[in-house]
Amino acid sequence: MKKLGILLILLIIILIGWSLLSSLLPKYLTNFNAPESQAPLESVKVVGEESVVIDVVKNIGPSVVTVVQIIPPTQNSSFKFGPFGFVEVPGESTKEQSSDIGSGFILSKDGLIGTNKHVVSKAGVKYQVVTSDNKTYDVEKVYRDPLNDIAFLKINPNQNKDKILNPVVLGDSSSLQVGQFVIAIGTALGEFRNTVTTGVISGLGRGITAGGVFQGFVEKLDNVIQTDAAINPGNSGGPLVNSLGQVIGINTAVSQSGQNIGFALPVNAVKESLKNFNDNGQFKRPYLGVSYLMLSKQEAELNKLAEGAYIQNVVKGSPAEASGLKVKDIITSFGGTIVSGTNELSTLIASKKVGDKVEIVVQREGKAVNLSATLGSAPNE
């Protein structure tokens, strides 16, 4: 009996020992096999995100440019009182000055640059572009899209013979998703060139009124991308890029009433403008020649008017004037389509081609009037 008791005690000790060994052995083996310097999973993820941004910036950064406005010299004058009254006395002339006003990106090796129209809105002003390696090019021609906040600048790629222009890769903005990672590059505040910020797509299909504090230009824009990547004045015209290094939008505006709310034009609008430009050597858009205010159904009922486009101005010499359209007319039908909030006049005009003859129905002094207009080509300047 004594021997049996000793055997039971030994068996219990062995079982307890095996249980302890089983619980400690996996931890020991894990610590033994893993290097002491191995980074935790969170660190690996951060390093991955950093690598994406670094790689994208290395690839697309050389294709991003700063748009510079050249201010011509002026002469200061003063007035002195002489025997025949006040006489203007010429003073010293100021020197030519330059200021960074926006951003852009290279579209082709032959020197086509994409940017916002509001960045280069001043006609008769000289512009330059400066690349990321500080090579300066004179802008030979500015082409402004009459329907979108898009402009193309033409430079001579041979102005700096040791420089090769590397165009960006244009992506597809029709497949964007809210929450998608994006990178914005541009000349922040018109001072800090090639600034890089990151964020996500916060919203799609937004409608905004955009412009630039440097240019004093505003325009209503529809179907824009909202992002929380920091976009500041001076970023306008720069690219919004996905994690593959493809341009998916043009940075256009920043909300003045909120933080981390920026907007970009979808790149598909740029591709459409580029195709139109390449096909015609300029922007060729259908043009009626009116400014108008859309009257909603509710507004029309309150004012006892028809729903549609209330004409505020008719451009002299335009197709609208030739058709007989007048100020205070309300366009209720354009090309057989009812004009309403879901079918704005500008959208209906854009769906036509230059030279199309369009039937127009207007309400004039309470009566329906039938007119016909032949659409012209929108002016580029």
C-alpha cells in the first residue's frame, strides 16, 4: 500500500508538471523564433502607408508645376501745382514682379499643362510655370474651357533643353469610392511649392461655388469631389492623386466656413475637355449667349410665373440675340426638353453640338412664344 501511495503522488506531480510545461512552451517558442527587433503589426501598417505616399510623390512630384503670374512694371506719378494748375510729374518705375498664384500638372511631353481656369482668369497677363526642380517656362498660350473650371497652358518644352517633361497618368473618376485614400500636391498659400497632404474622399457629387482669393474669380461647380486632404489657396490646379499615382481630380477650392473640407474637379471632366481640345485645337463648346436664373416650381408659383430659366442678360451678337430671346423671357423648353431643376439650361445646351438648330419655348408676358436658335461656338477668352 505504501508503494502504491508513492506512485500516485509521483503521477500527480508529473501531470501538474506537464500542464505547466504545455502552457509555457508555445510562448517560449514564439519568443525564441521571433527576432527581438520585429515591429508590431500596427507599425508594419504605418510603414506601408508611408511607402505608398513616398512612392507616389517620387513618381508624380516632378510632373507638378507652380503657376506664376507676371506683374508688369508701372510708373508712379505725382502732381505739383504750377502756374497753369496741377501738372503730373512722372516718378520712378517699379520693377516687373512675379507671384505664385496656383498649381498645375504636365499633361503631355510637348508642353501642355492642366490647371484651373480661375487660376489664369486674367486676360492679357503673362504667366509662367516652374517645375519642381526650379526650371522656368514662359506660357505661350492660355486655353480656357468655357463650361468648366479647367484651363490648358502651352509651353515650349525646348526652352530648357536639359529638361524632359514627364506627363501624369490620368485615372478614372467614375469608379471613386467614399473613404478612398488620396494625396494632394500643390503650391500651398501661393508660397510653399510642392506641398504634399493626404486624406480620404469625404463625399462625391457635391455642388459648390468656387474661386480663388488670388484671382477674385468665382464659378458654380457641380459634381465635385469632397476630400479632407488639406487644400489651401494656391493648391488650385494641382492634382488629387490615388494610391496608384493616377490623377483623379484637380484641386479646386476649400471651404471658408469649415476645416478639412476641400474640393476637386473629377479627372473625367479634364479628359473630356482634353479630347475636345485635341480634336479642335481649341475648346469648341455649344453656345447660346444668355445669363439666367433658374426658377424652381415653388418660386414660379409664388411669383405667378412659369418654371424654367429666367433670362437676365442676352449677349450682343450671340445666337440668343439672333433667335429673338429677350431679357425677362423664361425658357420653359429647350430642344423639346422641359427646363427644370433637374434639367438646367446649361446641361441641355452642353448636350448639343455647335451648329445644332434648337427649338425654344419661352414664356413672355404670360404667353408662350416659340423661337429657334442655331448654337454657336463658345468664346475661349
